[in-house]
Amino acid sequence: MFSLSDLRETKVYQEALEEGIERGIEQGIERGIEQGIERGIERGIERGIERGIERGIERGRQEGELSAKLNSIPRLSVLGLTREQIAQALDLEIEQVEEVIEGQN
């Protein structure tokens, strides 16, 4: 009779075992690559969303700050401040102040 240990010593068994190991390694590598890509994409999306939100918040803050300054120009002008004084007080360019003042007339 042919025993299990005899079977393991045959060339056919050895070749099949080697082929099985190679296929297992290949499949493991493929799955690892696929999972790595999926995780990388997920992390990239998460980071992109976070950065987008941060940039949006910062841009909104800057736009709100500028809007508040521009809305203050007419009031400061009515109080008698010169265009130069308004620009200096609000940290704006003189051209920005002039545009707002001239836009009212």
C-alpha cells in the first residue's frame, strides 16, 4: 500500500505543493496590493475632505473679515476720516477705500 508519507515524497506531490505555494503567494500579494490601494484611496479622500473643509473655513473667515472692513468704510467716512486714515485704520489699500466711497456717490 501507498502511505501518505510515500505520497508526499513523489515528484507529482512535490510539484503540486510547490505550485500551490506559488499560487498562494501570488494571491496573497494581489490581495495585499488591492487592500493597500483601497486603504490609500480612502485615506486620500479623507485627507482631501479635511483639507478642503479647513481651506473653506479659512477662506470664509477672510472673506467675512474683508466684508466687515468694507462695510465700515462709509461709517468712518461720515465721521470725517480721510480715505488715507480709513485705509490705514482698516489695513486696506487706498484703492479699496476709494472704490467703496465712489460707489456710494
